[in-house]
Amino acid sequence: MSTSEPPSRQDLPLGVFDSGLGGLSVVRALRACLPNENIVYLGDTARVPYGTKGKDTVVRYALACAQYLKQSQVKAIVVACNTVSAVAPAALRAEFDLPIIGVIEPGARAAVEASVTGKIGVLATAGTVASGAYPRAIASFSTRAETFAVAAPLLVPLAEEGWTTGEVPELAVTRYIKRLAGQAIDAVVLGCTHYPILRETIARVVQQELGDHVALIDSGEAAARDVLAFLSLRGLRRSAKESGTIHVRVTDLPGNFGELATRFLGESIAHVKQVDL
Ligand code: DGL
């Protein structure tokens, strides 16, 4: 008789994907909420950025990422990418018989909860802004809230590069944040999972340009709280109490991905494996 039983569903890993490094900001938040979950992270580095591409292309890439994670036998998929969460959840849910959790609804809800003026700024990729997903999600939580969305595409390559502080990121962030000035905005959503990597710079510029009363909302942190609630409700939390593992997969040469991932997650990522989708 075989001694190796297949793991029960609750003990399967969580699958998490993004176009690149950005989704690790969601992994960091997941680790804080759910430290004993095992995680398989896929960064589609061969095709980053997603945010400048058309909807059909992003849906196609997202289906390929989710297919890889399904084959890795995950219990649920966390879409750690706003651009994918904006355009692909319906296609993902139609294709895969797995729970799919995105970042836009949780980010929108957290912003509505944090805002007193009801004026909410959103920094996101061009694709997310064009989709109108944030104004829609915010309106579904508050009829009086008003959304001001700004596309901030340059921040994605800066984050991928690990170039997070200093003159160049500061200039780019300032250009984008200035577009939100004068609207009585008191909450700004980091509506791309790459942006928390530049959080220090963004926070400083927001304070400078919009005032020090503005809440910065990390859509990934909000999503991690939803994942915790979802797994608890479904009885899907991993039973083992020891710290979970993180397996990182990328679709292009790992390069310095492991080093940046280690720096960003604050824990060492020993092994980054390249895979083909
Ligand atoms: N991190 C992703 C997002 O949240 C995508 C960034 C990109 O690839 O353009 O939108």
C-alpha cells in the first residue's frame, strides 16, 4: 500500500500570479495574514508589462498563467495583478473550476472605507484605467464616491528594475500625482501591484502634493485580507502550523529576479525556476 496520500485540498498551495515582480507585494501581504500557507508564485516576466497591452492579449496571457497554476495543483488562484483583475476575471472563472480572487474589489472597498470626502484617486496601468474597473467597483460600494484615475505606466519598469528611490522615480511619481491635485482627494489607491514597491517615494510625493491627510490604499493588502476571510469561511486554511514555503516561477531568464524578490519580500527566495507556459 502506498504511504503517500495525496494532500487534502486545504493543504494544497495558493497560486498567485502577476506579469512580473509586482505580485510579490501581494505575496508579502499574504505572508503577513497567512504565514503557514504554501505559495506558488508565477511572474510572467517574458511578457511584462501587461498594462500597456490590449484586453484580449491580457486575457490570453492570464488564461495561460492560470493554466500553469492549475497544473501545479493549487487550491485557489490569487490574481495579484490589477490589469488582469480589471479585464479577465469572467474568462478565468468560466475556464477554471477554482476560486479566483482578484485585487480590484478589495482595493475599491478599502478606499471607500478610508475616504471621508468621497474623492478617491487611483494610480494604475493604462489598461486598468481604460477598463473603468475602479470607478465601477468604487461606485458599487458608494454611490456618492467620485473616482479620479491616472495611468502611471512608467512606474512598472522602475519597480521591475528595483529603481525605487531617488531623482528618477521621484520625478515620475510627481508627474502622475500632480494630476490628482486640487480635487480634495483623501485616499489614493495603489491600483497596480508593482506600485507598493515604490511606496516610500509615492507616500512622500502624495504628502507633498496632496497633503498629509491622504490614505494610501494597497490593493494587494486589501486582497490578502479577503483571501484570509475566504479560506477561513470555506475551511480551506492549511492545517500545518509551520511556516509555509514560497516557490517562485518566472517565464523569462530569472536574472536578478530572485535578488529583488528577496529584497522586497524580506525573506530569502532560494530558488527561482524558469518555466514555459
Ligand atoms: N502589476 C500589474 C498590475 O497590478 C501589472 C503591471 C504591468 O505589467 O503593466 O496591474
